[in-house]
Amino acid sequence: MNESIVWLTIFILSVFVGVEVISKVSSTLHTPLMSGANAIHGIILLGAILVTGHAESNLALVVGLVAVVLASVNMVGGFLVTDRMLQMFVRKKKPAPAKVEHGGGQS
Amino acid sequence: MTATPVWAQLVYLLAAVCFILALKGLSSPKTARAGNLIGAVGAVIACVVVFFYAELDHVAAILVAAAIGTAVGVVGAQRVQMTQMPQLVALFNGVGGGAAALVALLELGNLVDGDRGGFALAATAFTIVVGCVSFAGSMITFAKLQDLMTSRPVTFPGLPIMFGGSLLVALVLSVLTVTDPAVWLGVVLALVGLSLGVLLVLPVGGADVPIVISLLNAFTGLTVAAGGYVLDNTVLLVAGTLVGAAGTFLTKLMAAAMGRSVANILFGALKGGSTLGSGEVSDRPVRSAAPQDVAILLGYADKVIIVPGYGLAVAQAQHTLRELADVLMARGIAVDYAIHPVAGRMPGHMNVLLAEAQVPYEQLKEMDDINSEFKQTDVVLVVGANDVVNPAAKTTPGAPIYGMPILNADEAHQVVFMKRSMRPGFSGIENELLFDPKTTLLFGDAKDSLGKLLSAVKTL
């Protein structure tokens, strides 16, 4: 199979998966979801490491290192702040476990 | 560049699955935290693996750079107040887009001499442009939310032409990059991308900015996906595409919650759609009352609905509000919180803020669930909210918020607004409900007023 077709296949399937997995999200969680998705694209850090590791000039090295800094801010900060938000959603379940169930989405 | 060995590709596949599980988990309050953790694990694994096969140079420098970025991210994530969450998300998103653009720019340098073909070059051009749009757009968004600049739509006569022109230039340069690749073309593309990002977000009004964050988030996702193709890396492709697709879908959901189309949010101001939003303070007469009067209204009601808004969060009054609600409930009064989907400054923001104040989940009612209950409600207490109860959304075609679903506070028997001043809401338009005969205003800082109200209710 042509290699480009393989890439295209992965892309198209990922689009459907991406929409499908969040299609039932309650509006309660829009902020953490946005923040969490934001963190996931911080994986560009991997790309930044790759190109920086193969930089052949000083200029390329500097540009690459800037990309590494920016990407790690995105990734690390994104996951941490999402966790901080979600922690607050979870904590409340302990004191009053009786009725505390899913917060939104029910009609 | 070294080819990725099979074992590393398998690890990347594992990371990609982690990301899918992360998004899936984030869709439900029960699994959200675990989901986020799984995503983080996947990201870390993927980033560690690369050091073991890629024969990288400059490893020490890379680790130092990553450590700096990590430190900044940790401090940012820990210090931020929940009220400032939209800004932080915008900022993190912007730097991600910027990183992707830089990566593509560097890779363009490698592609110039290579023979990867036109499609890789096109993807590179795309990554540079859209990454820069995302970076610049997010920075403007940040400035608007952080009050570093006006949150009102900024337009000027030549803006549509400049935007269209820049778009055309970006397209031409992208084609040139494919046919005749050169690094300087990439640099110019980046500059054009930056100006496109600025021009895209400037005309967006404050109330719509959250939607733009979500949209730019999706942009960055697609940028990372294209970068994955350029770098021949599957996990970037999958992760980026997931975020791009999920972000686009989420953007549409949020726009629907505001009764607007995404195009209308982005370009509405250019058509002069928000002329009613003068942002001026009205001097029409209103009925204001003392905390004691409002306490009597609340204390002898049967059913109270609280409508919290961003003003509540700014005053850090969530905890006092919860205390007040607790006291009212102890008097046998039914108390609910009505949460508008875009209450706060970001969809779902208010839920985060009230969760911080440990308001029990079951008291937070979503708009569709509670809107029919306002008719049987004695008192609606609007704390620091305005636009989400503004009947102009239903009655005034041409208002910037026209068509946005609102909470039907105007159907209740009595409405109490706690406001700092008569200044209009984020959208900049006046609220007719403030002048309604059944409306009482309690002026003052939300925390201060709620404190007085709380002690007044206790003495009843």
C-alpha cells in the first residue's frame, strides 16, 4: 500500500475517534476537557526534541531549544493544571457520597 | 533522520491509545482525573523513548531546555487562580502552536535538500502558517482576557481586506514552498501567519473569546498532526488529529450553547453586528435595597435559584455564597444553582469555580434542566452575572447576544441582582431586566454584600 495512503487512513480514522470519544461530554467538563486536549497537543515536544537533536547549525539549535521550552510548557503545564481542576471535582464526592453522582448530562 | 525502530513505533502506538483513553475519560466527571493522568503518562513515555533510538546530539541542552519549560509550566499551573483559567489555557495553547511552527521551520531546512515530495512540503507550510496563527491569536486572546487590552471587538476599515490579503499571500507562499522550497519562504510564511492570527482575533468581542480559545486549540492540534506527517511520526499525527477533531467538535458545541455559528463569532463584528454594545452606563432609575430587605425576601421564600456569574468569582465570594445557600436550606428553602453553559469566561468555567468552593454537585443545574423551574421560583438571586439572564437575547434582534439561550430568570416572581455598579456585562449591552418592577438591586462588592446578607438572614 502506498505510504501516503497509510497516513491518510490514520488521519481520517483519528478524526472519527476524536469526535466520537468526546461526543457525550457534559458541559460541566468543558473547561477541563479543553485544557486536557490542550495538554495532549503538547506532544509536539517529541517533535521539538527530534529536530533539535539533529540540528546542524547553531541557529537551528537555538530555534530548536526555544521550541523545546515552549512545548514543554504546553505539555507539563497543561496536564498539571487540568489535574488541579479535576481534583476539585473529585474531592467533593468523599463528604457526601450519598447522592453525588455525575454532575451533568442527565435530563 | 534515523528511521524509527519497530519497538519505538509500538511505544508510540501505546501513547496514542493513552491519548484516546484520556479524551474518553475527560468526558465524564467520574473518570476525568484518571483520564488526564493516562494522557500524561502517554506523553511522558513518548518523549522519553525518543532519546533511546534517535541518536540525538545536544542531549544535555535539550534536557536543560525541557527542564526550564517544565519549571515554567509547573509554576504557571500551580499559581493560577481558577478565575484566570481561560487565560492560562490560551497561553499554553499559544506556546504549543509556536513550538509546532518552529519545528516545521527547522524541518523545512532539512526538506529543502531532500526528496520527501510535495505533500510533505505542503504539510510543512501548513504547520508554519497555522502554528503561527495559533500562537499570535492565543496571545491576543490572553491579552484580552487579562485586561491588557480592551475586550471589545477591535475593527478598522481595512481589516477585512488586510485579512483576505494576508490569507492570499499565505496561500501563494505555501504553493511556492512546495514548488521551490527555501527556508526564507518559511520565515516569511511565519510572519504572515502571525499577522493572520492577530487579525483573526482582534475583531472578536470579549464574550466570544472563549470560543476562539477552543478553535485555536483545534488549530494547534491540526498543526501538530501535520507536523507528525512531516517528521514521519505517528504519535504526533494521531494526537494532533484527535485534538483537532475533538476541539472542532467542542467549538461547535459551545457556539451552539451561545446560539451562534462559529463564522458569526469570528466575523460578526466586521459586519457591524454588535453596534448595540455601547458599553455605556445607563442613568435610568432602578430599585435598590439594603441587605436586610433582601434577606427578608430570601428568608421567607419557598424556592430560590442562584445564578452565579463571573463577578462572583472575581470577588472570590463563592464560599460566602455557599454558606448563604446552606443557611437558606437549613430554613427549609429549596436552593439550586442555575449554571449557564458559558457562565464565567469559558464554557464550563463556573462549574470549576463552584467545585473549588465545594458546592455539592447535585445543586448545580444545567440550563436545560432548570429553565422550566423559574416560573415556580420565588426569588432568583443573580450574583455577578448579567448577559446570561439578559432577555435581549430573546427580544432584541441585532443585539450581540441575540439568539443565545439564556436562563429564564425574568419568569421568576422576584429577581435580586447583586452588582457592583450599573456597568453592563461582558457583551457590553444593557440588561432590561434590571429595570423591571419585580427586580431589586443590591449594590456593592459581591463578597461584602453576601456577607451582610448572610448575617441578616441568620438573624431572621
